[in-house]
Amino acid sequence: MSSSATVQADDSKPILGFWIYIMTDCVLFASLFATYAVLYKSTAGGPSGYQLFALKNVLAETLILLTSSFTCGLAMLAAHRDDRKQTLFWFAVTFALGVAFLTIELTEFRHFVVTGNSWRRSGFLSAFFTLVGTHGLHITIGLMWMVILMWQVFKCGLARVTIRRLTFLSMFWHFLDIIWIFIFTIVYLRGAIAP
Amino acid sequence: MSEHEKIVVAQHDTARGSLASYVAGYIFAVYLTVTAYLVVYNHLFSNTTLTVVIVGLALVQFMVHMLFFLHLGRETKPRWKLAVALFMIMVVVVLVGGSLWIMSNLTYRMTPTQQNNYMNNQQGI
Amino acid sequence: MIEFASLLGKLNWSALPQDPITAGGAATVVGGVLGVMALLTYFKRWKWLWKEWLTSLDPKKIGVMYIVVAVVMLVRAGTDALMMRTQQAISVGSNHGILDSNHFQQIFSAHGTIMIFFVGMGLMFGLINLIMPLQIGSRDVAFPFLNSISFWLFFVGVVLVNLSLVIGAFSAAGWLAYPPLSELRYSPGVGVDYWIWSLEIAGIGSLLSGINFLTTIIKMRCKGMTLMKMPMFVWTVMGAMTLVIFAFPILTVTLTLLYLDRTFGMHFFTAGDGGNMMMYVNLIWAWGHPEVYILVLPAFGVFSEVVATFSRKRLFGYTSMVWATWAIVALSFSVWLHHFFTMGAGADVNSFFGIMTMIIAVPTGVKIFNWLFTMYRGRILFATPMRWFMGFVVLFTLGGIAGVLLGVPAIDFQLHNSLFLVAHFHTMIVSGVLFGYFAGITYWFPKFAGFRLNERFGNYAFWCWFIGFILAFGPLYVLGLMGATRRLDHYSASLGYQPLFIVAGIGVGIIALGVTAQLLQVFVSIRQRHESRDTTGDPWNGRTLEWSTPSPVPYYNYAVTPEVDNRDPFWAVKQARTAGVAVEPQHYEAITLPKNSAIGLYIGIFSFLIGFGAIWHIVWLAAIGLFGAFVCILIRCNDDHTEHHISAKKLEQLDKQARAQGGLA
């Protein structure tokens, strides 16, 4: 009787587990959205979103992140095709786009802070920084994860376990783009509609 | 150790994408994003309608991402990922909607500036 | 604000106990820990502890650890209750009792926090770990390593709460820490931060367990076990874990927002600058209500198993039980405002949630009737687990009726935050959650220990708890109707509360006797273990799969994964056996099981550093914790040798051995 475990690519169990985790993260963001929706008018005499947000930058951020979601998809297609080079290339592009997104976002944050509109200014700004900042933190963690996995692909190729981890990362990355759609809409666009 | 096994057809694995689905999804999503942006930038509707429109566009884009990037529609039966996602959506709707209803009600009745409005409205009763 | 200047943040010598009461508490904690370490050293059991328990990824071992910690916490929080009741019985008029207000507030805050998070959740996760994989015919949970992390995060939460007795102080803001009291301005000390981080860390452990157990139930059922063939306990666990995954993120966010307010000067819930304290109450109860259903649903599941087994009948109304479970799960997300009817919402909002609260009582009623119908025309055996059920059914029904009363907003305006409320929720939690998990532990004990618990002491324990509870909380219903509010540490003699408080105090004393009886039961049973050995693996003539294993269960659970085609699969097997149907010979195949791992424990230690650093504003410590946890995860992910194999031949050997000892054919 063979003593080695049968090699079955039944990744559906960990993938379901990771999916469920993503669903919990959605509820986490929903709580932050609910808090933002309750507090966005509480400007405590300070500026509102209408006065603060620069829509052009936000549109750039959105399109950058969306494109990175697309390139992440291309990377996964390459991985399933067992094409190491293409996988690394498209993940590198995704990474670069992610960094560009964070740069724009951190510039915006810095601008707010140095002009006296930090998270301490009002309930609105606390909620803004926490909601958008939590998303940014997730992106940062995703980028770190991406580097580590790219390193693993580079060193060990596209082993089964590596592809599984890349699948998790891509699910995570797409989910972050979905959250951004709602931030883009509910925080920035809505903020720009009226003072 | 680390045998470099290739993935054979992943049994029961989640659905995977094709180039077509990613491209289509990307184009749809860009279109929805730019539309929402332009609608707001040019203030094409009244405030309330604008809000409804952009939230609607966001929900459609949410579906696009779920179907084209996360391949939710391609899951083989039993559709557990879909079931959990639907339950999540229900919880989010109740949590966010419920919180908004409750908090607007409470803020109207229980904060000083709002209370003046409330008392004015109640005059004569 | 963050004190970057000081290397030790807010920590200094004044954090150590400054008065007798705190010193006493600290001495108990330190003494307890040192005592355990001394025993381990004396009996030379460190290596055994490390290898057999602390680094084990076997859910059965993890389950036992959860339960042991939960029981210790039960004694801790029970002592808090004794102190409170003593205070309330004597602190009248010119007598101000034995506790000053500040200590009293810390004690009731600790009591509630510990009972809910560490006793309730601990017993629950413990039993789930022990039983659920066995009941679905599986060898393990979906993510064994994650399971270990969950336990250690839970343990870190326990450590932080108890550490607050030694270094610093605990929160005095109640078990839910409402702002503005819990904001920095009114709670400038570290107490609330201890509360926040203890729950934040333990909460992540719970969330991971939710993901783990839900995936296990969905993906790891044995062949033939469709959803509608699962035991009722597994269904209720599935429902509870669904609640966990959607409710705990709300808690994580709310705790974080409070911490951000306190530490980074944000304005989520502050009394000014745009904060809205009511939002905290809204969010915390949006988590808090599902939480109580998380606690009680698996207890209902235990009762379903116990009632069926001890009535020697299959469970009545299985399908309606499943529907009732999911109705409770869905509805529990739509009633949370009933915890703050009096905060000032309008009649429309209040009535909606009042009606939903009434509706949610219906599926619970369905369950109760199904249990009663199961008993009808059964041949009841009143062993200890069944007694716990009988106590539950009486008390829970009465407490539930009180709950429906409270669900009427107009009535709640009179009774909110009175002792009536306190009596109601204690009735639900004690008779539902505690009695349920006590029944479960007693019922399944032989399966894991290999010998039964002493019935006589079990009997004493039950009656002490039952009578003690009635004496301890019956008067509180009356006091609440008389107008007494909760959390009183002193009252005027003219109110006439004292006689009732004295009766209540006696009741808590009797409950303490009950806990003593339970602890004695364990000792006595261990001493008598050879006489009360479970030689068949099936001491209660059970119906579900776990009873088909030898007692104690071998570490691999099932040598050969069972195949079922029946709702009470083991019962069906036994019927077939007595009918003379031939037992097929077992066909053994090699299996893979996870190896032990210390990484979960190390992640726990680093999480403790994060928590302690966050509490005392020691930034470098928290940074080390974060970095260390990250490195641990990297190490684990790069470990290719996390499993060990057992060959078919070895498996057959082990199985035959276990069956011979367990007396199975």
C-alpha cells in the first residue's frame, strides 16, 4: 500500500476558507462605512469633503487600482498556464500600480494633515482617515504579500502551493478593488456632490 | 522537499477566468467608473438623483467585479461561495441600512441643534 | 496620547497594587500561576505539557485546553460575583460594605467580560473542537494550524484580563465600555485599554475559529452525510459560526475606533468635535446581540443530542429544528436595538425592533416544543446531562418570557438597566449557555477521558446550581420591578431591598457549592477511574457517530472514515448489528495528520506583546510583537514538513489495539 498521500489538487477547501475570510473583511468595511455615513456631516466647524477632496486625483487612483486588478488577472492566467516569466511580469506591473495608488493616497493624506485637517480635527475626518486608511493598510499588506510571493515564484517556480497562494492574493486584491469602488462612490463622489 | 507538481485539472476548484472575461470586466468597470465621475463632475442631476445614480453604478460595478474578476458565476454546484456572499450582502444591508435609520432617528431626536428642529415641528400638538 | 518620550510608555511603579484588595487579587493570580509552575516542575511534566498539549494541533487536545481555561475563568468571575453579592447584601445605609465604588465597578466589568468572552466562548469552542469533527466523521478541522492560533489568541485575551489585576487596573466602564465613560477624559487609566486589547486579540481568535469550523462543516463531512443528515449539534454550530463570521468584524471595528479615540485623539465617540456616542452603542450591540445567539445556539445543539439519547428516541421534528436554527441566525441580526430602546429613538424605530424581538422568540419556542415532544413517550433516563436539560427547560422558559416582556418598548422604559434585566439575561445565559455546556461536558466526558464522571456529585452539582440560581436571581426580578437599578454598590435602607439582596447572596453561595461539587466531581471521578471505565465507547447508548469510536478517542479519530446513510448513523449501525447483519471488514488506507507546532504559541506570545505595548503605549514592544508574529507566519508558510503519515499497516495495528482496549468488537 502506497505510503505517500494521494496528490489531489483539491484546493477548494482552503479557497472556500479564504473566501469566507474575505466576506468577513467585507463586513468589517461595512462597519467602517456605516460609521462614515453617520459621521460625515460632523465637521465640527472644520472643512467637509466637498472642500477637501480633489476629484481628479481620486479618478486617477481609481483607474490605477482598477488596472492593477486587471493586470493581476492577467498574472493569474499566466500562472495557470505555467508561464513563470509572464506571471512575474504582470505581478510586477500590478505591484507598481499599487505603489502608485498608495503614493497618490499618502500625498492626499499628508496634504490634509499639514493643512491642519488631520484625523483629530473632527468626527468626519476621523471617519475618513480610518475608512480610507484601513483600505490603504490592506493595500500595503497586499503589496508586501505580493513581493514575498513573487520571490517564491522566482526561486521555486509555480509549485501547486504557490499557485494556491497566488490565488488567495488575487482574491484579496480584487476584493480591495471592490471596496475602493464603494469608497470612490460613497466618500469622494458623494462628498463632491454638495457642500 | 517541494515537488514541483503542476496543477492537474483542479478538481472541485473554483472557477477560473479567461482572458475574455478579464478584458470584458475591465472595460465595463472603466466605463462605469468614468460615467460616475463625469455625472458628478458635470452635476448632471439633482443632488438626490445623483446619489442614487452613483450608488447604482457602484452596485453594478460590484457585480461586474464579482462575475468577471472573482468568477462567482462559474462556481460549480454546490454554490457555497455564492451562498456566503449573499448572506454577507444581507448582513451588510441590514447593518448599514439599519444603522443609518437608527442613527438619523436618534440624532434628530437627541442632539441639541436637532432637538430645536424637533420641538419646532412638534409645536401645536 | 502616545508618550514617545518614555521608553516604557505609561508604565511605572505605581502600576503595581496600591491597596489591600488589589494586592489580594494580584497575589491570587501570581500565586496561582506560580503554583501551577511548581506542580509541573515537581512532577516533571514540562516536556509532557509541551509535547502533548501546548504544541498539539489535535482539536481534541485544543478543545480540552479551552475547557480547562474556561473553568478556571468561571471560578475567577464567580469569585467576582460572590464579592459583588456580599457587597450588595451588606452595603445599606451607614454601612458601605467591603468594596469601594471604584473596585466594585472594576469587579462587575471584569465579571461580565470574563463570563461572556472567556467562560462562554471558551466552553463553546472547547466542545466544538472536541465533538464536531467526530460527529461529521472527520479526522480534524479544515485548518488545524489556524485552530491552534485561535486557541492561543484566546489564551492571550485571558492573560491580559488577569494581568490587569497585577499591573495596572481593569476597566471600570462595564462589560461593554460605553463612551463617554470609556473615553480618555473619564477613564484616563489603562483599564479600558486592557479591556479593548484583551477582546481585540481574543476576538480575532474567535473570527478565525468561525472561518475554520464553518469550512470544516461545509467541506469535511464524511461520505453520505448530506446536510440534512448532520446531527443537530453540527447544525447549531454551523449557525453559530455563521453568526461569528459576520458579527465579530463589527466588534473588531468598534473596539478599534474606541482605541483610536483614546490614543490618537480621534472623534468617533467623543463628547464634542463631531463625535457621536450613540453610534458606539449601536455598533457594539449590532455585534452584541448576535453574540448571545452565538453562545446559546450550540448549547441548544447539545440539548438536542442529550434529549434524544436520554429519551431513547430520535429527535422530534428534525427539519423544523433546522429551520428554527436558521431563522434564529437570520433574525438575530435584526433585533439589536432592543438593547437601547431608551436611548431616544422614535416610536417607529422602537416598535420595529420590538416586533422583531417578539418574532425571534418563536423559533426558540419551536425548539423547546420539539425537545418536549422528543421526551413524550420516550424511556427517560435521568442521568446528570438530562437533569441539566430539565433545569434549563424550566428556567429558560421563564427567563424567555421575561425577555418578551422586555421586548415591549413601553415596558422596557420601566425596566431597562434594572435588576429585572440583569435577572433576565442571567437566566438565559446560565440556564441556556452554562447548563447546556455543563450537560455537554458531562455527556461527552467518557468519550474523551475513557471513564465516566461520578453521578452522585453530578447530582449535587445540578441541584446546587438549580436551587442556588433560583435563590440568586429570583429576588432580582422582584427588585427590578421595585425599581432597583443594576450595578448598585450601596443603597438606602428605606428602599427595602436588603432582605432580597440577602436571599440573593445566599443563592450565590449555594451556586458556589455547586461549582465546588463540580470540581470535586472531577477529582473523585479521576480517583475512581478504574471502576467507572468506559469499556464500550458507548456508555449512554448513543445515536451519533462519535459513539462508534473507542474511549478515549484515538488521536486520528477514525481509522477508516465512516460512510453514513442515516440521520442517527450509529443507532442504525447498532440496529443492523442486533439484527445480525454482517459487519464488513475494515479496509485501511494510509492517512496524513498534522504534526505538532509551537508556532501558534509563539504567535500568541507576540500578540501579547502587541497588546501589552498598545495598552501601555510602549511602541517598540508592540513593534516587536508585530514583527515577530509576521516572522512566525513566514516561517510556517515556508515549512514543507508540517504533516506526518501513518501507513495503512500501522493504522490497522493502532486501530485493533484501541478497539481491544475500548472494548469494541
